[in-house]
Amino acid sequence: MNPIDPISISFCISDNYAQHLAVVVASILEHNPNRAFRFHVLFSALSESNRSKLTAWEKQLNGRGSFVLHPVERKQFDAFPLPLEHITQEMYYRYLLPDLLTDETRTIYMDVDVLVLGDLSPLWTIDLQGCLLAGTTDVKENTPDFQAYKMRLGMKPDAKYFYSGMLVMDLVGLRACQFGKRCMENTALHYKHIAWPDQDVINLTMEGKILELPMRFNCTIPRLLPKGETLVIRHFANFSAKPWCCLPKNRTWLAYLHYLLKTPYRGRAWAFIGMHLRGFFWFSYVKKGIKRNLVFGVLVYKKRIHGEE
């Protein structure tokens, strides 16, 4: 890759995640001051307010960042499963990137529950060594239970299993192998068995064609980062670590706030702070069909709200 070209970054969002997208972009710009970026945004619905904010922000960035909006037709994904409460249909849209970004040869896909804390140039220019994707492996991939799960998906038990929340994508190679079509077919074929929908399907479809990257490029548990490695992308994959989770023990929102103040959504900062301060005293959330209420961080109420007790 030409190191002076704009770095292509891709996101797939629902309308209510536009603020999180902006925070990720702000973190990218802060830690990559000498690079320009092209931000591709895939969505099925994006409000006029959010479009206007991104358009106005682009003008303020003085050529350092541009936003390319890609509307996606929802109905092609309507039959696909959503087995986890915190996920939305938009997670499947990454299947479409090779066929939508026809003028691009490579892109870095990111979920919007991340913060970029370092230089992305090494990731952008990395030699994929004949692979079509690059990502980091799941920290639990070598457990016996997970090996059995991979076999149920149709993967080899010793196959590497990768997170799909950050992927370097060779768009030329992925177009040639009909990545999008194959992922759609495998989702339809395996929908009854997949627990992490797009992630399972991408691993199954591209087995043997994904290059393993160091953990620093998509780190979900910082304490597991090898000594001496500098964190580049922090991924808040767990519910309790997400910056908008108001559990008292969660402190990731402080870093998120730093970047929020650098976005067109900075006017929401006081509400965001207030939400977290209230969380120290009372917080209610639903996870895996169970509603929980906490007072001063202590669980005081728990009830299943989906299905029977």
C-alpha cells in the first residue's frame, strides 16, 4: 500500500450509533496526526441530523478526513439471526464491503465499540502474505469447548478463530473469491447453529485465509497484552466494558468522554457524565433476557423478562 494514500476505514452502524462512530473517528485523528483518512459508513437508516453533523465536521477537518455514506437495503438481511441482545442487523453489512468499495483495494473494518490509541500506518501497510483478511484471534479459541464449537460450525478443531470487530481486508482478493456471496450463503445455511453470527460465518468462509495479527491491534483484555507491546486499538467487546455501560466498576467512559468532546456530539457530554454518575447510585440493564437493578453497585433485583423463570 502507498503510505501517502488516505487510509480507508469502514464502519457499519445503526442510526443511534452515529455518536460512537464519531468518537472512534476522533480517536483515529488524534493518534494519527500526519495521515488522511477516508471513512466509509454503511447503514440502513441515518437521520438527517447525523448526516448534517458528519458533513459539517468533514469541512472542519481540512482534508484530513472524508465521510462516504453507503445506504444498504435492509430486507436482504431480514431473515438472518440476531441471537445476542446487543447486536443489530448492521453487523452483517461488512459482508458487502468488497462489492461496495469498488474503487478501493484495501480497507480496515472496525466496530464502533473501539478506541484507536496508536498509529494505524503499520496496520494499513502490513503484508498480508497471500491472505485476504487479517485480524486477531479470540482469547478463548484454544479451550476444549471452543474447539468443539468450531467443529460444529464445520471448521477444523485446530483452526484459528478470529474476531471480526477489526479486520484488514484485501478488497481485490475478496471480490475475486466472491466473499460477500459466500458469506450470505453460509449465514443462510448455518443460521440455526451460529452464536456470533457474522464472526462465525467469516471464520468459516475464510478459514486458512486470515493472517493473525498481534493482540495490540484489537485488544479486548489489556492485562493480557504481552509485556512491551503498545496498545493500538482497544476493543470494548464485553458488555461491562463498553463506555456507555454505567456499571460503577466501569471506567472506560472517561477515555470515551475525552474523544466525545472532540466531535460534533460534544453537546451531549454533560448528559453522558450525568448518566454515569447516576450509575454509581442506581443502574438498570438487561442482559441475556435478565433484567438487573443495582444500587451502589450491589445487585438488588434480578428477573427473567424473556421466557420462563
